[in-house]
Amino acid sequence: MFVSPAYAQAAGGASGITSFIPLILIFAIMYFLMIRPQQKKVKQHRAMVEALRKGDRVVTAGGLMGKVTKVGSDNEVEVEIATGVKVKVVQHTIQTVINKTDPAK
């Protein structure tokens, strides 16, 4: 009728280790489905921003479309949004590059 102490002790030791396996699996799934793709996206955006040059057509995070006229050394980019209208934007607010220019020879 009663469970002997030997069976009770054997069942308790294995459950301690096996209770962490689902937590480890959840973390691994979250890493591969959420964290890793986000890191890859950030890396691609950083490479795109570092490759900006004069003449590229860009879209900023605010929705402004324009042509890069000057790339500053202190993370600033000058963008011409209309004829004679130039604005300075922070380099990391460039969201996409529409047209890349050919490198100067």
C-alpha cells in the first residue's frame, strides 16, 4: 500500500534535471526564431549604412526620399529632397537605398 523510500528517492533525483530540459528547448527555439534573425538584419543594415556614398537615392525612417549629396564623417548625411533643398540626417536613420551609384573610377 505505501511506497517504499527507495522508489520515492529514485523518482525525485531524475526529475530535477529533466525539469530544466523544456526551459532549455524554449530558449533554443526563441534564439533561432527571434534573436538570430534580428541580429542578422541589424548587421545587414549596418553594412548598408556604411556603404552609403554620394549620388545614392535613399529613403529615411521618416519617409523622406532623396539623393545623398554629402556623407559626413560624424554620422551625418546630407540628403537633397528637392531641387535646392538639402537636409542633414543621422546616418543610421537611412532605412533603404533605392538606387546605388557606381563607384567613381
